[in-house]
Amino acid sequence: MNTLQWKPNVPDEQCDCEASGHNCYQGHTAEIADNATYVVDIRAYLEVRGPRGGEHRYGVGTYKTIEEAKLACERDYADGVEYAMQRPVAAA
């Protein structure tokens, strides 16, 4: 299985972690192309940006831990990314 290169998300500068009650550094990303990135936080999804800047998210699943979500993305990537792209999710 190919190993994706995971990086911790940079927190949103607008994020007030204390007020929102969540960890702004929790998620991770793995870029697979200039316009496609796997994202894991509470759920795992593939984020694809179109040529005009539009964004689509395709669900990989929801997992108990970030490590489980990363493994699911690794499997999806190894399967040719087609599995995630069959399940669009609502934009956040």
C-alpha cells in the first residue's frame, strides 16, 4: 500500500479554540495532486478543487481515531480514489 505524506492542519486564524471548545490542530491533510487533498479530522474525506476554484468533498467515512481515518484514506488512495468519489458529502 502506498503511504500518503500526512501533515498537521494549520489552524484557521479565525479559530478561537478556547471559545469553540475544540482543538484547532487536530486534523491532518495529505495532498495527492495539485487540486486533490485527503483531509481527516472527525471524519475523512477527499477534497477536490475545480479549475475555477469550486470545491467538492467526497466522503471516505467517519472513524473513532485519526489513525483509523488515515488508514481508510490510504486504502482509498490505493484503490484508485474511485471509492471516495462515489460518495459526495455536504460542503462544510
